Amino acid sequence: MTEEDDQRFARSACLRTRGTAQEGKVAFAELFFDLVFVLTIIQLSHSLAAHYSLLGLVEAAVLMLAVWWVWIYTTWATNWLDPDKAPVRILLFVLMFLGLMLSIAIPTAFGVGGFLFALTYVAMQIGRSAFTAYVMRRDWPENSLNFTRITAWTAFAAVFWLAGGLAGDEARLALWLLALAIEYASPALGFPVPGLGRSKASDWQVSGAHMAERCALFVIICLGETILVTGRTVAGMELLDGFTIILLATAFLSTATMWWIYFRFGHGEAAHLIEHSATPGRIARLAFTYAHIPIVAGIVLSAVAEEFALDHPHGDVDIKTASAIIGGPVVFLLGNIWFKAAIRGRWPLSHLAGIGALLALCLIVPIVQPYQLFIAAAAVLFGVALWEFLALKSTRADDVATV
């Protein structure tokens, strides 16, 4: 950005001022916007726990991918739009109300609430992108063109979202998967539109500090859901004995360990790398837009696992309990591998070993009880965090090597 650009943005009615210490600041309006996603994550995890099956996992994945896409696209928009300015703040309030409607529709999205979910999702995606393109047209025409392309792609996907909302269950799933495929492929393709060309990685000049903090806050929302699940489940028990306290401590340790694995080595590195990269948009797209998907999915699945383990700690371990207890941490570690590889260029060995150890727990499923498997999975996660900490504690975050 040139000094002339910075002055132009400073005079804009909607854009953030660039080149200042406030450029990457997360505004209170953004934090307020995030509140609705607390309910969204709760609805997702509750719906998955209530309909836990192969089909239920696929349906939950579709809904989670849609929710993530709404949130991350809004984060990209507010990387350039200033939420402290009235038009942008009003946009966030409108999106927040629509997000509330989206959350309400989640439990019945593959039933009677399908069209409400699709209509609300489409309104959020097209409305935000069109608004951003419009308010940028004078002060930042290049980026306005980018958001015009995005609006065209979201409108194309909207056809399948709305058609799916009106269709039956099987057709709905197929149409919504197609809509997601269109939306998720479009950034990697550069949002090509006939007559408008395509976006290039160099077009996306982002604030790394803002992107890193926003995604970190979403991870905290998801981790907070696991705390809520743990607290709600234990509070509903008739007896709080020593055994229950041990399970409570294990659940808390698991959540705290996931926080440590994500935040201790990775979050700060990503912000630093984006700020000093010639193509910050490419790194932000890979590390935040895509790599955070399995991180979020793993945390949500781990919350479901905690609910299963706390509700039925004894007896045989069924397939759904085992898949949640083992699968949640595996997916979470896979996401962290992707995230850290995107910013370091190498895969952390501690995470790969942790995935191997978690998969090895499948061998003991027939001979253990749910609480024992739950404790074992938490121990593996703790071991991964300890390994990474000991290997990297003396290494500067920006020079970190593979573990």
C-alpha cells in the first residue's frame, strides 16, 4: 500500500485506515457479531450428538462448512471494512440477526427448516459481498471488483442452496453438497467471471494480525462449547463423587490441551508470516480459510465425545462413542498439521505421532470402558502438547523448525 492509498482509506466512510497500529485491531462490533456463533456451535454439537450416525456426520459436516464459510467471509470483509464506522456496524448487526435465524434453523435444516436455513445463508453471503463491493467502488475499485466476482459466485451457488431447501432429504443433501463445492472451489480458482476476469493472490492485501486474532477468537468459541457441554452434563448428574470429578478434570484437561496445541505454537507465527509476506492473501487463504476447518470440526466432535463419555462412562464402547472420542482429537491434530505446515513449511512430528497413537487406541476399544478410552485419548493429546513444548520452548516463534 502507498501513502496515498493510506490517506484515501482514512477518508473513506467504510474502509479501515491502513498503515497504522489500529489496522489489525478487532473491533467490539466484531466481538458482538461473534456472540451469535456461540449459539451456532452449540446447535451444531447438540444436533450431531442427537443424530450421531454416518448420515448424521455428513449432514453435520455440511452445516458446519456453511457456518464456517459465512463467518470466514465476514472476517475477510472486516479485514478491509471498518466496523467502527456506522454503515459497516449496521451490516454486522443485520448479519448477526440473520445468523441468529441460521442458528435456529440448524436442528431442522434437513427437515422442515431446510428452506429457512438456505434462505438465511444465501441472504448473508450475497448481501455481505454485494455491500462490500458497493462501498469499495470509489475508494478501492480493484477490491470492489474482487467482491463483485465473489457476489457472482455466491449467487450461482445460491441457486443450489435454495433448490435444496425446497427439495426432499436425499436431493437436499446432494444439492447442498454441490453448492458447497462451488463456494469452496471458487477462492482457489480466483473467482473467475466472464468479462470480469479472475482475482490474483496479489490482489488480497490483508492484515495478518487481524486474521489471526479473528480466527483465534472463533477457536475459543468452539473450545468454550466443550466447556459448556462438560459443565451442563456434570451439573445434571445426581451425584458428584470422586469418579465424576476425575472425568470432569479429564474433560477440562483435554480442552485446555487443545487450546495449548493451537495457541502456544502456531497462532502468532501465522500473523507474523502474513505481515511479512509478498502474497499475504495466499497464505491467509490457506492457513485460515481452509486449514482451520478441521481444527473447528475436531473441537466440535470432541465436545460430542465428552458428552458421550460423561453421560455413559461405563459399559461397552460402541462405535459412535469410539469414533467421537478418537476421531475428534485426530481431526483436530490433522487441522493443526495443515495450519502449521502452511506457515512453517514442515509437518510437526509430534502431531503425526499423536495421530498414530490415537489410531492405535482402536485396538483397545473392545476391552475398555468409555471413560478409560476417554482418559487415554486425553493423555495422548497431553503428550503431543508436552512433546511440542519441550522441542520448541527455546526456539523463537518466527524461526521455529519442525518438531
